[in-house]
Amino acid sequence: MKKHVVASTAEIPPGARKLVTVAGRPIVIFNLDGNFFGLFNRCPHNGGSLADGIVTGLVRSTEPGTYTYCRRGEVVRCPWHGWEFDIRTGQSFCRPGDLKARQFNIEVADGRDIVEGPYVAETVSVRTEDNYIVVEV
Amino acid sequence: MALIDDRQNEPAAQRIDCDIHPSVPNCAALFPHLDDHWREMSIVRGIDDLHSANYPDNTPLTVRPDWKPAHGRAATSAEAIAGQCLDPSGSTLAICNCLFGIQTLYSEDLAGAYAKALNDWVRTEFLDKDARLRASIIVSLDSVEMAVEEIHRCAADRRFVQVLLLVATAQPLGKRHFWPIYEAAVRYDLPIGIHAGSEFRNPPTPMGWPSYYLEDYVVNAQSFQSQLTSLFCEGVFNKFPTLMVVMLESGWTWLPAHLWRMTKYWHGLRMEIPWADRSPAEVVKDQIRFSLQPIDGPGDVDQMRRLMDHIGTDDLLVYSSDYPHNQFAGADVFHETFTRDEIRKLTRDTPLATYPRLRSASS
Ligand code: FES
């Protein structure tokens, strides 16, 4: 496993996402209120691109006819067949426990640390004064 | 001729037939149970019979040839049912699902009066005459309030073990408007039986009116599929987690393909019906049962075995002869594929697990 620098934090503001390719793998990185999450960009159902799915909330219900909309912005819906995934965990909501979008560890590192290594920063030029998103692959 | 073979030879075994059909000979038979006003209205208006196109008298499906009397309808008396169905098959209990067309009456009051008369007729002519008989409460859905009242009235007699609806209704059965019926059913330990047939409020097919009876009958399977989908999507099984629904004369080999489609679209459209917290297959396993006849599967034993394993029929089927309808020949009510254990399950264990009121009868 290597730590890859994929973007500066400024490139993915809260609510935004970015598709990156790390060691040949497409990974979509989401910023939820300053926390970063990475999902393999192939829907575990049939391979749809989660980077192209709408980001939405979770609708829950205690009984028929009641709708509670919660966790706004924390769910991504696959554009192909509409399966919903928890951006924080990759968990699917239609088959929880049984089906998950693969997750990647994301951390935020200080530019000064990155310059010292051991990071791979092939496509991102690192400046000591910025923070960077690092994916472990 | 006895309707049993070796696989079914278990001395003292319970054998519960979940779908038999007493026939009303004509409206006059119900007159003793009709209020004066409705009796007179029936005579004055000339309502002497309720012919519906669900089971026309002369259609081969309606009566098996060897059960057809020289005159009139089959199964009009407890003696006929005993002699042709219960005795030869060794049934210890049988549920009468009377299909006299009261659901096709368009006046709420008339339909209500006839439903009441019909239930009382079944009680007097069948339940009181043969201790093996049980019955479904017949209701008209035109007035949900009256249907609930009728359930309440009949439920005091525990020989009524189910509420019976026809599959092709004016509106999909999941609609909340019908829920008081389900609430009453649960309260009185009554499954909801949904039987093939139409109220004739809509054309039998979504494309309109077909030309032939064959089309009417075949399309029943699609109606069952639509009702299953509606009950699932509208959340009836979530609202009433102890409700049992029994699909009668529905066929059941269509289940895998239908569940596949439902599950696929539920995965993608879950957010529309967020209360649906179980997959359609789980809901079917927990709360829906199917009557054995008609067996709409392949004749070949191995193919049938594969199909049954795929569906997981083990706990899903309840035995039905569908007497006097013409679904099987001779004594061949079970497909060759069914094993002795499976037969025991569907003639006894599953009916008892499905119908709480049969449990008290058999203990
Ligand atoms: S590929 Fe994502 S839902 Fe089918």
C-alpha cells in the first residue's frame, strides 16, 4: 500500500466531489462538511460511475405514508439503476450488510509533511503551505 | 374412486383443503337469509341469479365433468361436497370459498345485503351440516365500512376462518382506503384470501376488454402479480406485519420471474417506498401463501423439482383441490414431484400455520 497525493483540499470544497485515478483505479472523492471519503468508482451492482450519480439524502420511514428526509448530501445514487450508497461507509441501502461500494482510506496531509515523504505525488504539485488529500492504495 | 395415493397414506393425518367452492343454486336459495325489503326487490326486479363471467356455468373449467350433476350446478349441498370431495380425498377440514357474484352488484346496499345473506346461507347449509367445513367471509369492497361490519358480524363464529376478496378489484388492494379491512382481519385472526375472478369494475387487462373467456381466465395471473406488487409497495405488510395473505387459484410458478422484477426495481426505487424494509421475496416468505391448484408448471418431474427448489415452495403452498373446478384429472391432485414430506407440509403444517382459526379446530 502506498499513499498517493491526489488533490489539494481546496480543489474539493464541502459538497463537491472529484474523480481521480490512483494506481490505475478510478476513485471518487467526496467532501462532506470538511471530511473526505473515497469510493471505488464502479458501482458494486453493475459498474456504474458513482461520480456521475446524484448526491442526495436518505429517506426513512416509520410507517407507510411517513417520509423523513435526513442525512442530506450523504448518499450517492448510482446513475445506472438507482441503487443508493452511504458516502461515509459505502454501504448500500437496498441490501445493507450484503452489498458495499468499496471504500478507500483518505487522509488529509500538510504540504510540509508530504514534501518529506513517503508519499507518491505524480500528478499533483505539492506546495508546503497547502493541505492535500491522500489516498492509500 | 379414492383421491389418494401412497404418498398421501398417513393414517390419522390432517388433510386441510384450503379452496373448495360451494355453489349457490339461484338467488331464491338466499331469500330466507335476505331482509324483507331486499327479498322483495329481488323478486320485483327479477334478480333470479347472479351470473358472472368469472366462472360461467358451461365453461369446462367451472365443473369437472365427473362432478357435474345431471341438472343445475355442482356443489350446492354439503352432501355433494362430502360425497365428491371430502370423503374420497380424506380431507379433515375444507375451506368453502363461495364465488357467487355478489362483488358484481353495483349498489352498496344490495351488495351488502347479498354478502350477508350469502355468509348466512353458507353457515346454515354447509358449516352447520358438516363439521369438517370452514368458510371465508364474503364481502363487497364497494363499501369498506360495510365490509368491516360484515367481518365483525361473522367473525364471532370461529368457523369463518378467512376474508375473501376477488383478485381483479376496482382499485389496487394496497390502497390505504382498504386498510380497515386488513385491520379487522388481523384483529380476528383471519387471513385475507384473494381468489381468481373479477369485480368487473375495470377491463380484465390493462389494454382493455379482451374477446374470449380464455383471455379473462389467463389474465388472472397478471392480476395476482399486480395485487402482490400493490400490497408490497403500499406498505400493507409493514403496517400489518402479522397479516397473512393467501392467493387462491393464482398459480405460483410465475413467482420467480415476478419477484426478480420487483426486487430489481425495489433496489433502485427504494426511496419511493422507504417503509419497505424487507425484500419482496422476504415478504412473500413471511406473509403470503399460495393454493396448490392449479399447478401451472411443467409436467416433467425433474424440471418441476428444479422450479420448486428455485421458488422455495416448501412453506409457501397450501393444499387445495379447487373442487369442483376442473384443475386435475382423477386422483392426481399432487404433481408427481411432490414428496411425502412436502405433501404432509402442504396438507397440514402450512395451512395450520397460516390459518390461526384452524389451529383451534384441530387441537
Ligand atoms: S450499476 Fe449501479 S445500480 Fe446498477
